[in-house]
Amino acid sequence: PRVHEITLFYPHSFHKTAKNGEPLYIQILGDIKVEELFNIAPLETLVKYSTQTYERMLRDVFPACSIAAGRYIHGIFSIIDLKKLNRSLLSKKVYNLIQADMGICQDYFPESLSASYIINCGFIFKALYTVIKPFLDVKTRSKIKVFGADYKNALLEKIDKENLPTLIGGECTCEPNGCLFSEAGPWK
């Protein structure tokens, strides 16, 4: 499958930068279409795709952001939107994919996360995160911030509104196909 097809069923992308020059990596987890995604790509293919995304981050995204910012950029600002997240997304397939992706990140790219804002979190996720949080490394835990629907001001403190897609409270639309398909940023 091509990147466009995977993004269609698993909405995610690098998109522009935070105020400090770090690339934004946006994932809209509530919009994953599980069956369609796994119909075009088995878990092994998705793990390979994830690895290639991290490698591209090191090869293309960080160097371009470093040049644009005039300083060394070596971390991403991750935004994970859980709006519309439902029980159907809590399948074994999705769990295995997330576990594999986290393993790749922790084992091979451990310092690539500067900040992660998890937005539109409902009560169940907040309760689950409270249980999981003590098991996370202190350094990793300090990078993660969890928000309900009241996240917009926190994002705008770190990201210019013209760099933030409208689907998560900003002003960017990236016509004609939308922000997650534009790959807009210094690396393009």
C-alpha cells in the first residue's frame, strides 16, 4: 500500500512545526478504520511502515527543521487526538500495532519525543492513564500531557494557529486534500 492509502485509514502525518521549530506529528486515533487498514496492510507491513516513518524523521524531517530553525532539532511534538475513540478501536489488532510501534520508538528512537499532548481524552482514558503512568519512565512521563476537550489554549501556547489544522482547533486547511495529506513543513 502507498502512504496515502495508509493515511486514509489511519489518519496521521508530520505537519508543519511548533513555535520552537520542532516538527508536529499528528495522529487522529479516533478516526482509524481498523478493518480497512488491516485489509490493505497486515501488521508486519504496518510495522515496516512505522520504522520507515521514524527513519524518514531522522533522515529528512529533523535536518530540514534544523536548517529552518537555525538550531539542532532532534525531537517531535506529538499530538494524539482521541476524539471519537470507541471500544471498536480497542481490538487486539490495534493493541498489537500500538505495542509494536511503541517498541520501535522506545528501542530505536528513544529521544525523539520532545512532547506529547493527548487531546480529547474521555474519562476512561484518563482513568487508564492514571493506572499506566507509574509504569512509565519518569523522563517519558514528564513529556506527556493529557487533556479533555479543553486543550486548545495549551496547544496554542506551543504552536502558531496557522500551523495547527482546523480539525484540532487551528486555522490551517492545506487545500486541496487537507493537512494530513499535505506533508506541509520545511522537509517538503
